[in-house]
Amino acid sequence: MGEEVSNKTETESHSAVVDSVPPLQEKESDKPDPSNENVTSPSPPVQKVEDHAAEKDTEDSVSKDVMLARVLTEKRLALIKAWEESEKTKAENRAYKKHSAVELWEDSRKASVEAELKKIEENMERKKAEYVEKMKNKVAEIHRLAEEKRANVKAQKREEFLGVEETAEKFRSRGVTPRKFFACFSA
């Protein structure tokens, strides 16, 4: 953990150095001046060699700095890309969890509604069975009352027949005709 912190600080210090290093350009002092080419310098040729070596060292250090800056930039870009992928993965995982939670919520709500529907259907079936039983009882009661009325009608019919037979027997024994019978013919 401590090494990561020190690596980060080194990376930050290098990036600060890289940011402060200007892109590779030729300095105006490094460019040869065309008007001074014809003028010979009073210095000895050894000094030119030393200047050339110093220029080469600065060019090497500049090119090393540029390479270092390039490497650090690539490293920074790679870290940014890794962070981006990590954040995208986290967002995708959060979305997946929320999606799963929504599906779970939906399934539980559906199950509760289906259970309620089943309960209502059971109540309806029970009420239907009770109602059917009541209707069958009413039909049986109606049938029983109809049988009683039929029996009463039969009994009345028998009584009337017995009464008519008795009256007819009286008329026969007396030899009289009934007055109600053929009332239109009686004088």
C-alpha cells in the first residue's frame, strides 16, 4: 500500500515535470544564423567540439525528457482507461442489481395478486356452492309443497265424488231429479 502511494507521488511529480517541459522545438539560439556563418569566431576549434558535445548532451536529455513525458502520458492514459472501464463495470453491476430488484418486486407483487385472486375464486366457489345448495333446497321445498297441494286436490276430489255419489244415491232412492242439473230444462 505504501509503495502504491510513493509510486503515485512519483508519477505525479513526473507528470508535473512533463507538463512543464515544452514540446520538442528548436530554440532560436540553436538555429544557425545565416548572417553569422561568414563571420569567423575568434575561439579555438576545441571550444566548438565542447559546445557540440554539450549540445548533444542537452539534445539527449531533451529527447529523454520527451520520451519520459511520452511514457508518463501513456501511463496516465492507461490508468484513465482502466478507471473508466472499472467505473463502467460498477455502473453495469449496479444497474443489474437494480434490474434484479425490480424483477423480484414484480414477481412478488404478481404472486400476491395471484394469491388474492385465488382466494377470491375460492370464496366465489364456496358462495356458489352455498347458493346452489340453497336453490336445491328451495326446489325441494317447492316440490314438497306441490305434492301436498296435489294430495289436497285429490282428497277434495274424492270427497266431492263421495258427496256426489251420496246425493245421487238419495235422488235415486227418492226418485227425484236434481234441480241444479239441467236447470234450463226444469219447468
